[in-house]
Amino acid sequence: MVRFSAPLVAAAVSVATAVAGVGPAAAQDDGGDTIDYFSEKTKTPLTYRMEGERTRNQKIVLVSLGGAMLLTIGLAVYFHLESDEASDEVTRLSGSHSGLIYTPEVDDRRQDAIDNRNLATGMYVVSGALLASVVVAFIWTSPDDEIHEYGSSSDSRVSTTPYLAPIEGGLMVGKAWIY
């Protein structure tokens, strides 16, 4: 088994590229001329993409819809649990059903169970609609990416203005690059 060390491999690669003429200083462009990567005339601006940001109103709408959805889900679960509890109580009070009419107290509790079940179903439907609206609003308000170029002559966003700021015991002078 042959072992190679990193410095040995790096040295071998640099010698091979220097001999073959494929290093950065000897790279060829399409015209056959060599490219000087450190020359000012081949310098191109740095282009990068930044993710856009939603506006404050868009964020408020998304958070409001999400909060309303969570509230309706909570209410739906509450009414669902109340319906189950009332249904279990009716079953316990009536025993095995013999075909007799419920007593007024048991019938009231049975009607409570039915009402809570209907409220829970309605709240689940509303929360589902709110979930769909949150997804649609999230997609609809998705901001476009911003493309910035740094280092071009037409870059008006680059600013190198000096600033002065009073500090305790004196004055701070500085310069900032904003891009």
C-alpha cells in the first residue's frame, strides 16, 4: 500500500500544472490569448442575489391569518372534547338503549353533545380554510430576489461617505461602505 502525504500531493499537482501550462497565470480564453486574472482590464463586477423581504403589512396579514387559524383549531378541539364528554355522559346515563324516550335531562345533554359536535365540525372547516388562505398568502406575497452588482461603474448603491459621531470624551470619525 502506497501512502501519500498532502504536501507531497500538492507539490506534485503544482509542478504538473506548471509544466502543462494550465495554471491561473497561463489559462487560455476562447481567442487563444492568455488571461491575467489579476489585471484591472479583466476585472468584472461581483454579482450576487439577495432574497427579497416582505413588507410590514404583508407580515401582519400572514401573522393575523396564522393566529386566527390557531385560535379556530383550539376552539374546534375544545368543542370536540366537550362533545365527546357529553356523548359519553349520555351513554352512561341511558345505559343500554331500550327504545324508551330519554328523560328531559338526558335529552338536554344529548342535544349539547350534538351542538358541540356541529360547532367542532364548523371550526375545523374554518381552520382548514384559514390554513389554505395562509398558504396562498404566503405564496402570493413571496418577494422577488434582488440582484446586486458590486464593483461596477453603474453601481449607484455603493456609498463611501464619511461620518462623525459624538462620543463620551470626544468625537468618532469613520468611513463606511454600504453596498
